[in-house]
Amino acid sequence: MTRRSKIAAALLITAMSVTACTTNPETGEKRISKAAIGGVGGALGGYLLGDLIGGKRDRTEKIVGAGIGAVAGAGVGYYMDQQEKKLRQQTAGTGVEVVRDGDQLVLDMPSEVTFATGSANLSPEFRTTLDKVGATLTEYEKTYVDVMGHTDSVGTDAFNQTLSEQRASTVADYLAGRGVQRARLATKGYGESQPKASNTTEEGRAQNRRVEIRLVPVTAS
């Protein structure tokens, strides 16, 4: 993809993201619009559309092998509601955004609270937040945990791809060290390929330098 194409794609995503989320005025809960997901799904690579990193069959086999149970169909919504509530409480005021889409949760962690520019070393302040997140993930263990790294467009494609992979692995390793079972964790780096804002401004680039944690319930089916 050429630099001009990257900029055009980023601008398109930025424009569409204005209508991508709706907020419940009573709870403050943000949800992804299904229509918006359909519009930007190709650019986002499907990570909000239910595709598990590594494939659901292989991940489920590891989950079962680790002795982790599943959530019964009727209880999935309640299970994720309780997990969402606790995560929102623990991340309030930290800069981490919790987004709900159906029975999935995504924690969007921007660079200003995670990593210094060009680094895969966790900032000291972020460790406290991750400790709380890790405690909740350990309590609510019946979820797959996808950790996804992203960068802005500054630097070469190869450097950004490697950096995004390193950042995702750093977060996953930290969570594993806090008791989250390895069988639940999978990582992937997307480099600069999935911007959520325009890379033509510093504000947009800051939004694109991020790590996301996606939580998907393990169900009996």
C-alpha cells in the first residue's frame, strides 16, 4: 500500500468512526454500531467481528486442556456484563477505553498510558492498570484473551510490524505473570495496517499507537 493510499484509508476510517459508537446516556456504556462495523470491517481486519487469533478450534482445545470451563448460553450476557462493569471501574480515569460489542469486550489502550514512542517496554504507570485488569481476567477466566498491537505510520513497515508484535507480547507476558492462564492468551501485531484515526496529525498518530485486549466468552457451543 502506498503512503497516499494509507492516508486515504485512514481518513475514511476517521470519518466513519464518528458514527461507529453509540453511548448509553444512563450508563455511559459505549457500543459498536453494527452498521459501522459492516462499513469498516475490511479495514479493521475482522477483529471486532468474532475472528479469534489462531482460530477458535485450536484455542478451544487449549482451553479445555487447561481445565477452563465454558459459560452456558443463557448466562453469557450476564457473565460479560459483570466483567465489563468491573473493568470499567478499574480503568476509570486511566485513559483506557472499554468498548462493548454484543458479548465481546475490547480494551483500547493508547500509547500515552502504555509505551513510550518506539518502545515495547511497559511504562511504570501502566503496570498498575494492568495489575487490575489481570486480576479481573483471572476472576472471569471463561474468556479468550486476544492481545493486539498497533502502530502509527511513522517508520518503515517492517519496523512497525515488529514493534506491534513486541508490544502485544509484552502485555500478554505481563498478564500471564499476573495469573492469566497462557491457554487463554493469543497475540498478534498489525503494524500500521489498522489505523483508527488519520496518521496526518499527531493526535491521530497517538490514537493509532495502541494495544487492544479483546475478550470473547468461551461458550459450550
